[in-house]
Amino acid sequence: MSKNNLVIDKENKVTTMERVFDAPRELLWKAHTDPQLIPQWWGPAEYETIVEKMDVRVGGEWRYIHKGKNEKGEDATYAFYGEYKDLKENESLTWTFNFEPIGPGHEITETVFFEDNEDGKTRLRTESHYNTIEDLEGMVGSGMEDGATETWDRLESLAKTLG
């Protein structure tokens, strides 16, 4: 059973995922903005995550590479990239999200909110806004919930080592 709460709003073309972490929001903010920490939690564990670019400022660009084996056991490389659109330190971070080789027009705008919860815990809430219902359904159908759960499990483990 997932520790994440995922809501799919097809009418507004938005997915919202949230989870409570036993860590202060400053630590979770650092995990999202420090290029040395990203490879330790971002994406599936079976892929190596390489931070090719990460300029955390409004207008700054990011690009992460996943290297590993695909479902056929062949070498595979996947690129994810975007631009930071807004940031409020320890409160929220907004970026665009693109996946190669999917072309222009399929960009997702994501915001992660860092919210105080009881007992020093932090609620992370990510809102993803899609351009089309087809893009939303494609992402949901790709297994994004399982991938996001694994990613946030890894983030939770990292937070325990940093805190």
C-alpha cells in the first residue's frame, strides 16, 4: 500500500500527490535543490541519475539523465529537463517537466509545496498540470504512481540519513 495520496482530476488536467515525511521542510527543500543530493533519491533505484544541469533560480534550467537497463535488458538512457518558473525558499518550487524523446507541446508544469505538519513533520504536495487529457492519461498509464512512490520512498530514506 502506498504512503502517497494521489488524486487524478481529469476535468482540470491535474494530478496531485501528497505524503507526510518525518523530516523538517528545510531538509526536504535542500534535497530538492542540491545537485549532490538529487542522484540519491530522484527516480528508480535501478537507474543511475546524473545531474547534467541544475540552476535553481527563476529562469534557470535543469536536466537529469537516467542510465540503466530497459525492460528488455538493453542499455537505456532517458533525459528529463525543464526550467524553474518560481521558487519560495522552503515553501514551494515550480518547474516545467519534459521527457525526451517526447516533443514540444507535452510539457508538464509541476509545483511541489513544502508544508509544516504536526510533530515537526512535513507534508509534500506536488501538483502536476498537463496540457491535454491525453498527456495526463499517458503519464498515469506509464506507471507514474509506482515510480513516484519509489522516488519518495528513496527521499524518505535519504531524509533519515541527513536529519
